[in-house]
Amino acid sequence: MTRKERKNHIMTKTEKTIELMSSKLEDVEFSALSADKDDVEALVRSEEADGRQLRRMESK
């Protein structure tokens, strides 16, 4: 939702879809300096999962 819209406005399905699509296009950066322990653990788990997925794809 844009900043100009009222907070108590109930979004339609179309508005929700547009909002979701636009949020997926945003670039998210990871800052190691501001990351806490949970962020680093999540990053490690994500990299391990990516490696497992690549191995599965290569073995097929």
C-alpha cells in the first residue's frame, strides 16, 4: 500500500496482487554489519539448502 492510502482501507484481491508483485521486484541487500546471529544462521541454512537443491538437479 502506498503511503497516501488510508491504513484502514481493505485491499481488493487485485490490489493485493499488484502490491505483492511490486514487492517481489524490490532488491533486498544483506548487510553483514547489521546482521545478528539469527540472520547469519538463516543465511548459512539457505546456502546449504541451495547446495542440496543443485546436487539434486545435477543427479537427475
